[in-house]
Amino acid sequence: MVNATQALNLVFEALVYPGLLFTIVLVIATQWYSRKIAGRIQYRRGPTYTGPAGFLQPLADLIKLVSKEDLVNEYGLRKSPVVVAALAIGALIALMLVTPLAYSPVMAPYDIIIVIYIILLSPLALAYLALSQPNPYSGLAVGRYLALLISADPAYTAALLTPIILAGRHFSTWFSLYATSTVADRLWILSPASFIGMALAAVGGFIGLLAILMIKPFDFPEAESELYWGLFTELGGPRLALAFFLKFVEDILMPLIYVMLFLGGPWPAPYSNWWLSAIVVLLKYWVVLTIIRLIENSMPRYRPDQGVKFLWKYLYPISFLALIVAIIA
């Protein structure tokens, strides 16, 4: 049973830290940092005007979109896409409570199943939001997006399950995401077979992460020069702000999960020290974010057939081989 104090703590964590308010701040910080990296690579300055060093420019952009009139296509859906996108954002923010960032992380046996389903909810909500406003370009982009998800998500899931299975077998973590993160550093040194499985899964997990987040070279569902603006072609005002925020939260959560499972989680900080664990996890997240943004601004774009072929040819063998090693190791 949950007493009143525990309930209040849970509400605080959901709404303030590491929930809604903290996620908004983290979205602003990561988008500012990402735009600064892009500006440096492209010989631009990036955000400079709104806030210190342009730090509040992402917030200003979102506020500008929210303040605009909500225009809807004559044949589009009005309420259900907004509800689905809002539920997806809430579900992703709720997952912040299972990370080492939380003061009292939530965990349960086999909670990785719920985490995997919630991760999939986000791209499906984004696809539904795009399809809700009929347009030939957004429809084509959604088709590309679903092909990308089908080609990446099962293999990405197999990569995530590799450390979960290893930790469950050797450390009795009951296939829990947070519990696995507390022993993730030891999974690399259990045995030669475990190291091989973790190495393969880390590679597969990172490639799958890039694909699901539509990071170059897997950004062909957006493809601005081909499809106007891809998934976002027919979106504007508050709906575009909602789609952006959903995408930004997804961009934060998936690298965090990668850090938890493959980069040792809170190690070398003791997982019992929550604030030190949170700092270590955020520092590792920032390293992963930097690598992702450098790749995004340096790589060319695959054609849809090239991207799908690459994923089936390389990602699936790597990820499922890692899963097999985890099962038999």
C-alpha cells in the first residue's frame, strides 16, 4: 500500500523532478546545445538573442507556435490527434521515474515490457498526428516512417533485452530496467561471452536509436528537400509545437535508456546516492547527445530503400546475435 507521503513524493516527482518541469528544462537545454553544435559545424553562431547566449530560444520558439491559431485541414481530425500526442508525452515523462534521475526510482519485475511498449507509443503517436491532416507529402512521409520503424524497432528491442536478460540471470534483477542499470557496468566483465553479447547489443542499440529518432542517415521520413517537411508538412501552430515537444522528449529518453543499459548507468557513483548517480547519468547522456548531434550534422541521408536495406542487412543480425548470446551465456 502507498501511504500519503509516498503518494505526495510520487506526484512531486511526476510534476516537478524528474517529471514534467525538469523535462521541459532538459528539452530547452538539449535543443539549445544541439543547435549550437549544428551552428558550429555549419559555421554559424546558433541561437544568440533570447536569454543568456540564446539559451531560451527553444522555449521562445515553442511559445510562438503555441500562441498561433490552431488551423486544421478541412478533412483533418481535430481532437483525437491532440489527445493521443498528449498521452504519449505524458507516458514518456512518466518513464523518467524509472531512471536513476529519480529520487526514488519506480521499478517492478518485468517492467521492461511496459517500457518497450511506451517507447513504441511515441513514434506511433507522431505518425497519427501527421496522418490526421491529409496531405500527399505527409502521407508519403508516414509510409516511410512506418517502414523505418518496422525495420528498426524489433532489432532495437532485441538489443535492449540483451543486458536485461544477462542481469536477470546473473544478478536477479527480475528483468527491471532500473535494477539492470545498477549492475550494468558488471555485465561487461561477467565472461567473454557476456562481453561479446554486450558489445554487439551496444552497437545494435545505438544504430536502432539513430533510426527510431530519425537521425541521419535515417532521416528520410523528414527529407525536407523531397517531401517539403515530411511528417510535419501539414502541421502548424499548437499542433506543430506538440509534435516537436513529443519528438524532443523522445530524443532525451532514448539516449538515457542507452546510458542506463550499455554505459554502466550510474557507475562509478554508488546507486544508493541518488544525486551523485543523477549527475553521472546526465554527464554520460550529454556525451551520447554530443555524438548523436555530430553524426546528425556530418552524415548524408540514405534513400528509403538504402536505409531499410542497411537495417535489415546489418542491424538485425547484430541485435539478434547479441540476444542469442545473452540467452545461452
